[in-house]
Amino acid sequence: MISPFYQSSPLYSYIADGSPFGGNLFINDTGDQLDVMGTLYLQKLSLGNIDIFSGLIVLDDNGNITTSGIVRAAQVETDKLTMGGSVGTATIKVETTSILIPNSQVTEDSKIFTSPTTPTGGQSLIIISKVAGESFLVEIENPYDEDITFDYWIIN
């Protein structure tokens, strides 16, 4: 609650709520900086979402952050990472040497990592080609007498 008095200084406007614990709010003279003494709470009662820039960033009352932009961070720590469209599983069928994997996430510069989940007969999985926005081709050098299943991860 902003109330009892308002005072202006050369650097800040000062608004105090009259509480015995301070509760001071500082707004600079140009109105582009907001500071508080202690912790600033937004939606402390979790009564709704916080919408920033008309929906470009939304924080919901469950702690989820949704953005239509790019998230940049010096470090990310997580218990679980969920990715869509850039991970998958494929199988090179018995007695064949390749599989074309459709995936719109592929670019010419994509790094595609594969991890076999069945024996390969000692052969490496080779990314032969990438068609931006369409697919990539995975190949082994010689036909194998069993299906070769592998996981893949596309990083752009």
C-alpha cells in the first residue's frame, strides 16, 4: 500500500507505506528504475499470472515461465530437460545400409548425435547428408543381419 507520505530527493522519489518495518519504495526521477528496501514481491498471493510485454513473457501461478523469445543464461541447472522435434529414435532395417529421417529442425549447420541402442556389428553410424528443414540421412558402411536401432539428437 503506497500512502502516508511522498518525498522527492535529487536522485529518487521516496514513498513509504508507514509500516514499522520500513517497506520503502524508491523510484528514480526519470521513472525508469524501481528499487525496494528488502525483497520485491510480485503476485505474492499467486492470484494470477504476471504478463510482461503483452504476452511475450508470462510467469504463471505454478512457477512456469513462457516466452516467445530466446532464453540466454550463463548456466542452466535442471532436473529434467524436455525437447520437442530435435530428439528421436530410428531403425536401419536388416540387410539395408541407410535410413532417411524426416525432421524439420535440421539445418545445414546442425550437429546430429547418434547413440545406438542395439548392436551395430562394430559399424559406426554416419550422417551422410542434411537437407535444411526436411531431413537427414544416416548410413552404415555394410548391411547388417539385424535391425540397428539408435537414438538421435539434433542441436542447432
